[in-house]
Amino acid sequence: MAGLCLGPLLRYTDGSCATVWVETNQPCTAEVRCADGARGTARTFRIAGHHYALVPVSGLTPGTATEYEVFLDDTRVWPLPDSDFPPSVIATSPVDRGLRVTFGSCRWAAPPAGEKDPVGPDALDTLSARIAADPQGARPDVLLLLGDQVYADEVSDATRQWIAARRSLEEPPGDQIADYEEYTRLYYESWLDPAVRWLLSTVPSCMIFDDHDVIDDWNTSAAWLDDMRATDWWRDRLLSGLMSYWVYQQLGNLSPDELAADPLYAAVRESPDGTDALREFAARADAEPTTVRWSYRRDFGRVRLVMVDSRAARVLEEDNRTMLDPGEAAWLREQVMDERDSYDHLLIGTSLPWLLPHLVHDVEAWNAAMCGGERGARWARRGEKIRRGADLEHWSAFPSSFDALADLLAEVGTGPGAPATVSVLSGDVHHAYVAEPSWPGRTPDARVVQLTCSPVHNSVPLSIRLGFRFGWSAPARALGRRIARHGRCAPPAVGWRKTGGPWFGNQIMTLTLRARSARLRLEQARTEGGGTTGLRVITERELT
């Protein structure tokens, strides 16, 4: 009998349709049945011995939240028997009510119930508990997971033991993830957490990868990539990472119309086994990255989200380094400028922050100049070592891309039809902050902000706390200017100041967007007296 291995995950939703993702233990027909009569079915497809379905649900009633069940070959498998959670729902909220967008990044899987959590309570677990306790209360309309959904290079003790039972840890890549089967283990460990599993079944989600979804510092430089390709394990690791990302994350980012037009999705579904087709796609994404686009756009009423791939779309040659290849940069511009007067708020999702502490920005710009040969071959070799050791590979490490994004945001935020807000949503750096840019000689009509929030559930060592607190300080800014002068770095196209933070802890941010107003809330997962956990509001403010 067919059984549910993982899911359901509620992914795409709009006013009348949705998609629900599941993994099953054998081939079957997956069906979603809603209380209002809406339903959808899909046959599973097979990848590397695993079975999946993305079920399109149509005929939903706009402006409602309808309970749903999942059936496999006419046998109900969701809700789980004896579940303590409320029924999962598909919400099609009216757009005039506004939109609540919750986001964050960097999540280690929480340990099993009853085990002590060394990094504190998981913000997603805590959010799930709050929603479950008050199903009719306020909840996110969409959850944005901005990278590092799984850690292929930092596995738990339980996963390390599981890997050791199937292969030797003495052979590279050791206790890191090696292949597709091991990637599935990461997703099981992370998404079978009961609270997170229920949360993802009832709150729509959009996702994008960052480096740890594949490996730390993924695509940091051409020299780094050459070193990785020289190993005998990297290719299978990368292809398995891209394949699993496409199955577990990317498919659900797409609308039913986009899925219907996707030749890879059609090939995988029509084949008895889609493994070879998907592996060929992943190999092409590695060899010819400009032919594959992981970025995507979603419109939620009068809120536009453009999720940008800031990992796989890079140009890495030192004399032409850019965060986005020319085709990707043109696509981004097209998405934000298209019918600009049709949205009131623009969200740019990029796993890596655009605006960083000034010292960090200047060090990354200096390092890019050193690696590019500004001070000669000796400094270039030294710069590459520093770049890898210190993770110097954010937008500021690609100065031309940093400036190009600054120019684009100013353009989209200026003039008739400009949105009320332009928000760059990011994670990665294991703290939260708000930064606001200013352009010499121009003031956009939109409120432009960098909103950074991480981690959802991860460690925040003392060195990170001290380093980033200092990085925002006036002495650090002066030090950064001296370093930039050594690198002969041109001044950035934009200035900026921190207007909130830094805040440290397991945390999530929420933007509430209604008409042309925007409100920001940061909440941290805390353990209160008596051992209970909850989300504590750290800051709340109006953006417009």
C-alpha cells in the first residue's frame, strides 16, 4: 500500500489554485481533496528510486481558507492518525486584506523531541506552535526560505552515523553528503520534524538555495571551482545537490502555467524513471549555467517578489566577475520594470545581503581588487586564500554587480508608478539588521531598505556577535576606508546606514504589506520560565 514519506508541502497558491508536494514510498496516484469541493490529482514520478508528486489543485474559492486531505490511491494519508495539530488548510486570502510575508534563512534540523537543543529553540518550530495554538489568528500568507534549507557540509551526529553505515567516512567527502540518496536523508531529517512538517503543509512557501545547500563557499571564485572540479567526488555531489534542489524546492516555486511549459518537468513525468533526464539537466546547469534559470517571480496581488539566484548565476573569471551573468541581470531588470505601476511593494529575495557592515563591504571590495591583480600576482595569491578563509563572496565582492543593483533599485523606486517600498530580503550572515541606502544627487520616491534575517536555527558564535557589532561602528568604517584605499577601490555607487540591529538569535522577520503601507516585525525564539518556548517581538516599526 502506498504511504507518505514526506510532506505534504503547500507551495504555490493564488486566488483559485495551489500546488501540494508529496514524496511517497511507491508509485501511486496522489490526490488532494478540499472541504469546499476543490481537488486535484497527479501520478508520481520517479527519481533515483524515490517517488514524488506535485498535485495541482484548482477550483478553490477566493478569499477562503479550506481544509484539505491527501489520499494515495484513495487511501487517506494526511492528516496523520492521532495528530495533535489542527487540519491543514489552503488559504486564498483576498488581496485587499494585505499580505504577511515571513522570511529567514540558515536552518539546522532541530534534534528529536526530548533531546537538548545546543543552539536554542527553532524559530520555525516556535512559529508552528503559535499558529497551531490559534488556527484562526494571524499567520503568514507566505514563508520565504532564503537559503541553507539543508546543510550538505555540516551533518548531524545521527546523519553521520547513517552515512557511516553505507560507506566509509575515510574516503572523500568524508562525513559530508556525497550523492542523491544522502541528500534525501537531509530533507527527511529537516522536514519530518512534526512542527515544521505541519507548518509547511498549511503555509505556502517560496525557496532559494545558498551555499550550504551544496557546500560552503559554493562558486566563490574560478580558482575555487577549478580546485573542486579536480577532485573525484565533486561532480556527483554538485549534480546530486542540483537534482535534489529541483525536486524538493524548485518545483514548488513555479506556477501551474510555468510547470505546464517546463520541458524537463514533462520529460520526468512522462518517463518511467526520470533520473537520467534530471541528471542531464543538472550537468548542463553545471557546464552551461547561463542556459538554466533558478530565479523566479511571484506576484501576490499588488506585491511583487523577485527571487534572485546569487550562487549558480555568477560569472567567476577574475577580469569579469559578476554576481549575475548578463542574461540573468537582464531578466532581473525585466521583472522589476515590467508593469511597474501594477504593484505597490517590490521584494527582491537574494540569499546574500546587498548592504553589509561598512568594514565588511570594504574588505570584500579590497579583496576583489587584490584577487583581480590590482597589487600584483603575490597579492592575488594571498587574496584568494583570504577570500576562501573569510567567506568574502557577497554582493560587495562583486563591485560592478553591487553598483548595478544600486542603480536598478534607484531607477525602479523613482518617478511615476514607483512602488511605495523596495525591500531587499536576505539571510546568510547569522544576524538581523535593517540598512537604508542613500544615492548621491538623487532620492528615490520609494522607501528602499535592506532587511536581513538569519539564522532560523543555527549557532551564533561570540566571534560573529563581536565582529558584526564592530563592523557597523564608526572606527570600523574608518578602518574600512583605509583598506579600500590600499585596494584602489572606487567608491560604491550608494551610501548606507544601519537603522536597526544588529540582533542575534534564532529569528524570523515579517513584513505586513497593505495598500501602500509596510510594517516590519522581528521575532526571536526564546525559552521562557518553565521551559516553554515562544516568539518574542524584538522590534516592530512602520516602513511607510
